[in-house]
Amino acid sequence: LGASCDWTRERFTLDEGLSDAVLEAFVSLHDRGLIYKGTYMVNWAPKLQTAISDLEVEYTDEPGTMYFFKYPVEGAAAGDDDL
């Protein structure tokens, strides 16, 4: 037996109509406790253009500096630093 792809039915996840089905599937899986939203770092490989497993990552601590910039927001009240 063989198998072949039916490329006439190819769909992108965010195509109109399909994205509603994807959303419904994720909500259903979340409600049943089968998936969850966590706060963790995803190991993205820029060269491979994909995420890689934690098992494939060699962690190292490296010294560095974190910079941030504060930009004025038009229409914000003076001294409103939360924006």
C-alpha cells in the first residue's frame, strides 16, 4: 500500500475558517487539562528556524548587561512612569 499527499486540500493554520477550528481545539484541550500555558523560555534555533528540545540545549551562565530605554508617550500625564 502507498500513500500520497492531497496538495489541493493544503491549509495554513491561520487561514480564515481554519483558525476558528484551531482555537476551538486548543480551548478544548486546555479545558480538559491536556495542555497548559506556562512561563518558560523557548529554545529557538535561528539557523534551524525551529524550537529545539531542552534535552538538546547546553546551558551556560554568561555575564552581561540588560539595557532598557524609557520613551516619552504622547498624551501621557507628566510623571506617569508606568507607561
